[in-house]
Amino acid sequence: MTQISTLTLPQPYLLFLGDVAEAPFAKTAFGLRDWAPNLCVGEFALDGCAISTGLPRLSPQEAHDRGAKSIVVGVAPRGGRMAEAWIPALVQALGAGLDVISGMHGHLEDTPELAAAAARLGRQLIDVRKSPTKLPVGSGRKRTGRRLLTVGTDCALGKKYTALKIASAFRSRGVDADFRATGQTGILIAGGGIAIDAVIVDFAAGAAELISPDANEQHWDVIEGQGAILHPSYGGVSLALLHGSQPDVIVVCHQPGRATLLGLADFAVPSIEDTIALNLDLARRTNPAVRCAGISLNTDGLTNEDADAVLAQEAARIGLPCADPMRGGAAFEDLIESCLV
């Protein structure tokens, strides 16, 4: 079976925030801050950038002087292309002695100014969102081992964080479990995986099968979800991942108060119930025994009291465990118990 490559990346990182105005588009930077803080020296942003990771704001030279080896493009704008305004800043980083790492759809070497500067300065341009070659098409063949997939009512609301927290909780209970990365931030954290949305669509389900190959019957692969099955822009990648992952368990991720889909203000966020029903119906094509173990709510911005109230209310309404993995507590323990049944 084809092996998933493990990346060797120059670390630690300086996180580049560009000029983005909304935090969801900087999920790569926030993910690295939260899950690999020991690898992050600071952040670098253009004038007008409206967000911050809370890390020290440094110039590329200051970051290099503090030990940074590379600058990571920590933002993922709609369309995943390099903004013209970013190019001088990344050339500056190359000049300061940093390699450039990107997880965007557009590849760094396709920007002539960056390619020329890297060649002149002897620096690396590293794209983690590149599809492996010779991927198979999906087979639907039943694989050994157990699998959990995080799915969502929308994009950028906690599927990766939920998967990482669940994998960690499984291991803390002595369960043999691996986090399987399917996006650029997860790959930067885990050191390997396949960026599913960079794969030619005919091979996306096959790539999902490779991410979680045959394993011991007691082994769990906790697979990072992508997109949302009812998102008009990104539902295709979600379906391929759903079929190829063959999950035994899904956990549905949702953010209370989010009214419209990310990037599509004319579309309402679907209900948790509709999301559960559709994901289960489609997942049964490759695993008839699939079930939903519970709900992961992103309660960021709520007080502890309000978060507890929302979690209890939704658990009672839906009839499944409901937790915010980032808050932990008894509700999260109930969700983990439900996953492992």
C-alpha cells in the first residue's frame, strides 16, 4: 500500500498573518499556536491586519535572530491564492534567512518574485498542500481497525481541534489511537498526512482510504474532517472524505450563533439534526454500521456559565452527548465514552 509521506520542515516558525480581517481565514496560524506553541516564535503581519494570535509581533529579521528557521503562511483566503500585497513581505522574510512554508492551493514557486528570490538567496519554498502521485481511486473495500471522522455544519468551526482533542483523550485512556491529518494545518502539526482538497476529485476517496489503512481491530484512527457536506463550495471534499474514511463513528461540530455559511452569506447554516442525518445516510454507503456519537460545540466567546447552559440544552434537545473539547470537563468525558462504546 502507498505510504503517507512524513515531512521534514524547518522549525521553529514565524507565523505570517498577511492582511486578513477575519479570524477563520487565519486558522492555520491559530492551529499552530494552539497545538504546536513550542514551534512558534512569533507572528508577522502587514499594516491593516485586524487579527492577532497573541504571539510576539516580530519582523522576519527579529524572528530569525530568535531562532526561527521558516515563515509559515498562516492564512487561507477564499480561493487559496497568493495576494499581491504579501509578496514583498515574503521576499523580505527570504532575505532575512527564513524559508517559506505554505499550505495554500496556489504554490509558492508559481509566484515569480518568490521563486527568483529563493533561488538567489538559496532558500526553500515548501508547499505542504501538494497531492501525492499515483493515488488510487476509492474502492469501498472494508478495512480493519476503527475510525472516527469529525464532520461539521460549516467550515472552520473546530473539526481539526475536535479530532486532536479526541485522539489525545483516547490515548490518555490507554486506547491505541492516531490523529490523521487531512488539511495543511493538521499536516504542519502532525508532520504527515494528505491535504484532501488538493487531490484530483477522482482520487479523493482513494486518498482518504490511504490516510487510514488497515490496522489492528482495537486501533482507532481519528480523522480530521474538511468542509461541510451542505456547503455549496466545499461539500465535494466532505463527501469524498466521508466515503473514503468509512467512519464507524462521526462527531458533528457546530458553532452556536453562526447564522450563515462561511463565505456565503446567502446560505443559512444547516441544523445539527439535518447534518447528522445526511452524513449518516451518505456514510452508510461504505459503512452501514456508522453512528453519531455526539456533538462538539465551539463555545469560544461564551462565559463558562453560558457555555455549560448551551451544552446541557443541546444535549437534552438532540439526545446525544454535547461538549466543547477545548473546555473539557464531564461533558467531554461523556462524549469520549459515547465514542468508545
